[in-house]
Amino acid sequence: MKIAFVGKGGSGKTTLSSLFVRHLVAGGAPVIAVDADINQHLGPALGLDEAEAAALPAMGDRLPLIKDFLRGSNPRVASAETMIKTTPPGEGSRLLRVRGDNPVYDACARPVELDGGAVRLMVTGPFTDADLGVSCYHSKTGAVELFLNHLVDGRDEYVVVDMTAGSDSFASGLFTRFDLTFLVAEPTRKGVSVYRQYKEYARDFGVQLKVVGNKVQGQNDLDFLRAEAGDDLLVTVGLSDWVRAMEKGRPPRFEQLEDTNRQALRLLRETADAAYDRRDWERYTRQMAHFHLRNAEAWGNERTGTDLAAQIDPGFVLGETLAATA
């Protein structure tokens, strides 16, 4: 299951995604957590100190390795240099699984110990001084899009992605790569503005969207979110002493999280699990091709000197029946 957490900056999306990861790991599920936000906060939210978080390998810095591995023997992709962030898999491409090892995980993923288990953490990497004036941060998140395009995940396997703030993910097809998107919204006008944008943009792509109200302190807050989000409002979360302790770098054991918040996390997992039955791998593959063509026409063909439309394998459909090769 591929699950995204989105929301405006400061909404609490990183905190909630980290709590969801902890909840899944505590239940024994295999989990990959991906920090796709240029402001890299997921590692610390999972308990890493500043030095440990800074030492995480950046996916954006390892794009050549990622591309070379995923290309495999796909005859439609002439070289790793002609791959762009939206290049879809085809016959001969190497695919990734949540479980197991491969050179991409060896280079980009690091285990983070949590009570009751561990999560594989991957990060895009921060926007650095060297990028100023010459790079767009989408060059960093492009590694995440390639990763998801080549990922075959199954029931009871989870990839949780902490996305860029606001509606920035609409600059590519990244927002369509998920079985379910949790939009974290505060009970304020700014808090729900991203929800309205997301719902409008995502309407034509079958994106499954649920709102998680955060920092809700009373009935007025709840009524406001219900009026704004309607049936999309799934659950609300209030203030948490456990989260406050975690933000100070001294989290108690996860089993001590407040019962109301544990119930909210259980509902998130139940909702994510229910989304599995609505999977449509053919639509998912078509959407990859759609956004690849858009990017090819907009900039990719000129940049690579290649007709990138030829990378699309018309007979290929990504799905769980395909065997991953490593």
C-alpha cells in the first residue's frame, strides 16, 4: 500500500506520518518511510538526532545509480542518461519490492529502530547551497517518483511518503502514485485551502483523498472542518503530551500514546487497507504514461535529445504478478 501525507507547512503532516509509521511497525508490518519534503523532518520525527538525520543518504544525489538499476535490460530506454523522473517501467525493467534487498535500498535506505521493530527510511535530501540558482527541488523529488513508478507492493506492505508542503506535488504526476492520500488540515481557513486545491486538481485522476483534522481543540473546530471537508473528513486529532515529548527529543514508549490518538491511527490503517481492494493497476500504468508524455513534451525531449514517448511500453501493465529482478 502506497500512502501519502500532505498538507500545508506546519499542519502536522510529518508528525502524523511518523505516528502512522510507528503504528504500522508496532503491528509488525513491513514499512518503507520516504521523506519527499525538501524540509527534511521525518527522520527526527522518527527519533533520529540531528547528526543521524544529516547523515542519511539523499536519493536525489544517487539518481544515476537509481536510474541505472531500474533501467535493467529495458530496450526502450537507451541509457540511464535518457531516463527522467517520469520514465515508466517496461519489459526488462527492474522492479522493486517492499521486502528484500537491492542496490537502490543499499544506497538510499537506512533502518531506523522503533519500539517493536524497524522501518526503512529513505529521504530525497535537502536543497543545498550548491542547488541555489541552478536547480529546481523537483530534481530531488524526481528520485521518489522513479522509485514509486517501479515499485510493486502488496497487501499488508506499506510505503508511507511525507510529501512536499502545499500543492507542489502537482508539478509532476507524483500525486497519482498512491492508493490513498491523507490530507492533514488544521481548523483554519489556511488549513483547509490546500484541501480545496488538492480535491480540485485530483478529481480527474481518481485520487483517493481523506482529511485528517489536526490540532482540533473543541466542537467549534470540529464543526468548521466538517463544514469544509464534508464526508472527506475521516478523523480528528487533538493535542498530545506524547507528541510534545517526542518533539523535545524524549519520546516515551509508543504504547503510551494517548488512547484517542491510537484509535485514530487504527482508523487510518483500516481506511488504507480498504483502499487495496480498489486498486486498478491498468489505470495506474496509464497515468504513468500520461504524465511521462506531458513531461517529455514540456522539457524532457529537449533536455535528453531523445523522443521519450518511445520509452512507453504499450503492452506493459505494472502489477503484483510481475516478478522483481535484482
